[in-house]
Amino acid sequence: MKKLILLLMLFIIPMVFAQSIDVSSSGTCKNFDISVRANVVGCWDVKIDAPGHVITDEGPKDTFFYVNNALCNGKADMKLKFSTVNDMNATLKLRQNSTVIEKDFFVDQNCPAELSDEMSLGIVIIIILILLGAALWYMEVK
């Protein structure tokens, strides 16, 4: 009996760790499509450890939770809305019963640079000066 268990462990453990998972992402600035391809059997729950929400058929779901049976037949396509504009390292987790497989991936958000507070204040002041000048000119022309 012990030999059978040892023999099964020798075959099952390498199969779990030899599974290949490919994660690709496309999109810009918070809105991404995530495509997962894995050589696994059956349906797996999917979790993406990154700040934001997964868009499911039932609506947005926090990435803290698994999306049940999101990967079936080795494929999963998901929409994500990240809550940050920063580039980030994320972790994909696949779960089936008590087996969890993880794959790290990088998300390059390509968000446009945000204006600093000083730059925003300068733009507001310029707009106010233009409007004030136009109002003075209009009153002078009348």
C-alpha cells in the first residue's frame, strides 16, 4: 500500500508542477483584457492578485475573491479594471479543489502622465486671466 501511494505521488506531483500557464494582457490605463491559457484538465477558479475588479457576467467582482469556474478547457478571458494607474506585478492563481497553481505576470498600464497640482493651478489661473481680459475688452467695446 505504501509503495502504491509513493508511486502515485511520484507521478502526480510532477504533473502539478509541470503545467504551463501563459498570461497575456492588453489594454491601457486601468482597463485590461487578460487572457489565460493553461494545459490543465477541467474547470478552475481564477483569482488575480492586483488592486481592482474583475468584470464578470454578474458585474464587477473584487480581485480579492476567486471567480468560480472562470478557466475551462484550458482557456479564460477576463476583463479587469485596476484601481491604480501604476505599472504592477500581479499574480494569477488557479484553484481546483485543494490544488492552487500560481503564475506571476507584469502589467504595463501605459497611462498618460497626470498634471501636477502646480501645473493645474497655473492652467486655471491662465484661463481666469483670459476670461477676465475678454470681459474687460467686451465692456470697453460697448
